[in-house]
Amino acid sequence: MSTASPSPQSESRPRLVVLTTETTPPPSGAARFEELAEVTWTDAEGLPQAIAGAQILLVWDFFSGALREAWPQADALEWVHVAAAGVDSLLFDELRDSPVTVTNAHGAFDTPIAEFVLASILAHDKQLHRSERLQRERTWQHRETQLTAGSAALVIGTGGIGRATARLLRAVGMEVMGAGRTARQDPNFGTIIASDELAEHVGWADHVVLIAPLTEQTRGLVGHEVLERMKPTAHLINAGRGALVDEPVLIAALQEGRIAAASLDVVSQEPLPQESPLWEIDNVHLSAHMSGDVVGWRDTLSDQFERNLRAWVQGRPLTNEVDKQKGYVRGS
């Protein structure tokens, strides 16, 4: 919850700019936005002109970094909402140092991503990917699989998504530990270790789950030292950001069998280039940055922004305010 309340906007409707693309489906609540504000729709190219005089920016094209280029024209901007949990593509020094409030889609993806992580773990433990390959080859091969209950998961990232993931994994009988900014005890994780001590603890885990926000502190967090300390039977799951991992080092570890497998919903360059070795490694399981995108997810994001827009117009506090220096919602 924001600690500062915007001034009531009852005297005149605020100007809202929605940054989108021609191919991105519009927010389902667009008509309701127009009841509350004067709305201008634009793409990245038109943003510098559109944003002049606007108080609010909705970044519906949520990976866009177009605001940085348009910043000199943002002469009346008070609030930016990003329709995503991660804000790493938006933040830049001038925005961080400005009084402009930034909010995000905190909470919208907690359960979907937690379910996706559990599905990735079960698919690995029960050899579902291998069964699919054998089916295509018309090969009947009996095998033994791993029991998921009792296995250990280290969840890196202790915000809302990490907490939902920890609760779900513990519900199926897994042992869970978290990694976050500071070491502490926590009702969802039990023990949380400090991220800068990750290499010392990662050898405990059968499954290493990345859900941390991308910041300067977390960029390349899983590199050579951490990968070297993982079990050779360990499974890495990345549902956060591709840049959390040193990708060339990960590729080498997978090719050389130093870890067992990786389930990657995110990679360093998206879409994944055709020449990437990740396409061809048998123990890599790729998905197209879709772990949070369940049916109706855009409606959820639209409704979330509309609630905040109504609050702003009425002079009430905004929810999901991002700490611009840290890059995530405080207290999450």
C-alpha cells in the first residue's frame, strides 16, 4: 500500500496514456478507463508526443523501455503503472530519482507461477518429457521415477510469487528453503538464507527455483560458483528473468552433465535465437515466458489497474507501489 495519497482529481479528468502495440490485445476494461480519464492510445514511436501533459502512463506493452526515450516530454507525469510483476525493463536513473510513483501487477501472477513451478518439478521427477520422446519413438520402456514428496527445493526470491510457490511445494510434501536479501525465519519458507550466501547452501537442494526480481544485485546470481556447488542430480527452474543466470555457464554445465536438467521459462534473449544451444540440449525444457499467463490473465491485469485508477481519481492511496531504488514492491 502506498504511503502517500495523490491529490483528488475531481475538478477535471486526468490524462491517461496507454502504451501498447498494434498486435497486443487491448485491456478488457478500456471503456471503464475512459469513464475516469481522458485516454490516449499510443505505441513506442508515438509516446514522446502522447505523453506531454499526461499525468498517468499505463505500460500495457510491459516489456517496453520506451519511457526512457520519451522522458524529456513527460512534463506532467505523476504515476506509471506497469502491467507486469517485473519492472526491470522500465526503470532508469531519471525515473528512479523523480517523484513519479510506479506501481506494478504485484499479486496477479502468484498462483499461476507457483503452479507452473510445481508442474516443472513433477514433470522432471516423473520423467514426463522422456515419456513423450519415447512415445514419439514408439518405445515401451519401463522406468523408476523420483518421489517428489520429501525432496528439497530452494526458492530464490521471497516476494509474493516466491511465497505462493513455497506454500504449494510444502503442500505436496517437499522441504523448502528460501533465499532473499537477508537471512531470517519465515512462516512460508521456514528458513530464508541470504542470497549472497547462495553458493554455501545450494548443494542442499534437489530443485533450485529462480523467482527473484532482476536488479543489479540479482543479475547473474546463478553463475559458475553456484552451478559448481549444485548437486549433479539437481534441477534448475527459472521463472524469473533470464539475466538472473549466467547463460553460457549454465549451457556448459548442462552439456557436461554437471547438473541434471533445467526448466527455463525465461532466457537472456527472447525469443530464444535459433542458434542457441539450449534448443538442442536434451535435459533442457523450454517454455516461451508463459508461466504466469493463464486464461484470463489480461482481464486480471486490466481490473487491477482500474482499481488503482479509481483510487487515484478519488485521492485514495495506490496499491502495489514499487520501491524504485530496489526494483520491487516494499514489504512483499
